[in-house]
Amino acid sequence: KLEKMREEWIANISHDLKTPLSSIRGYMELMLDAEEQLTPEERNKFSKIIMEKSDYMEILLEDLKLTQKLKNDLIPLNKGEVNIVELLREVVINILNDPKNEDARILFEPHCESVTMAVDSILMQRALTNILCNAIIHNPKDTTIWVRVMDKNGVGIVIEDNGRGIRRDDMENLFDRYYRGTNTDESCEGSGLGLAISKQIIEAHGGEIKLESEMGEGTRVEIMFG
């Protein structure tokens, strides 16, 4: 089973590297073809596409490097006392301020105004951003996402949506492998490693992450710190 997962992981990453690489090669060949008389506007358009595809490949490679460092405990945690409510509020605001997410509907509902714990704020923001962005990317535009913070028997964060849900086949080892899912298309953004990175960061802080989902009803992610 582990060997099959490894082969699938490598195949998915190879596919996601080859797809933008093919686009880059195609547009470069078009631009270099002496027989093609491109207008300045067309050249600018093709150049922009090449840059976007290159940026995507760089993100994927950086995420690969990060997940391997986290896996092997090669990243020291720069912990400091942080108000988790404010940190999560900032994550939500940053996501909503991104023009790509102008249609996103995120409701921030903290059950308290201050919950302090020692975390690496940069890494924790990365983990929570990955989970929220995953909820946006893999759901219809009219999906509502609720974000809650609780301070009861430890610190708890709940990210819940009323979207399309996740197939049971996709839920298996969801946080442990390269995930693109079957509920989205080739145009979705992200490296596919976001959830694995989130789980590694949360566990490095002594936390636990759980996921529940029903097709057609939505998904609920619970993060608990003891």
C-alpha cells in the first residue's frame, strides 16, 4: 500500500510539473518561430503566461522542499506567545483581500477574543491559510466557510463549510500525501501539498487535526492543541 501511494505521489507531482512545462515550451517555440508574426500584445500575453507557469513550478518545488524539511525536523520553531484569535483573523482578512478570492464567503466566529499560546506565527499562518484556501478551491463559489476559535480543554480551531464534500477515496490519507482531489479541475491553484504541510506544522506544535466530510453536505476540519 505504501509503495502504491509513493508511486501515485510521484506520478501526480510529475504531472503537475510537466503540465506547466509543456505550456512554457509551446509558447516559447511559438515566440521563436520566425514564420510567426506576433504583435507586441501577443508577445506580452505569451510572456505573462510563461512567467505564471514558471512561478507555479517554483511554488511546487518550494513546497516539496518544505514538506521534506518538516518531515525530518530540519526547521526550528521560532515560538512566541501569540493570540490565536488575532492570528486567525489576520489569515481570514488576508485571504479575503486577495482578488482571486473576491467571491469567497468566510464567516469568522470566535467564541472568545483572546486565546494565547506559544507558536511559530509564520508557520501557523501558513498551515491555517492552506486549509482555508483548500476549502475555497475545492468548493463552488456560493459555499459558506465558518471559522471558529474555542478555548475549552485546550485551544480548538474549527473550519467548516457547506460545500460539496470530499469523496471517501480522497479522504483516506488526505493529510499524508500529495492531494489534488477529484472535485476540482486543472485550473485550481496550489501545489497539492498544502494539507500535508498543514498537518506537519500542526503536529510540530503538539496539535492534532481531524477531518469529517459528507458528499453534498460539506467538510469540517478540527484542530486541537492540548
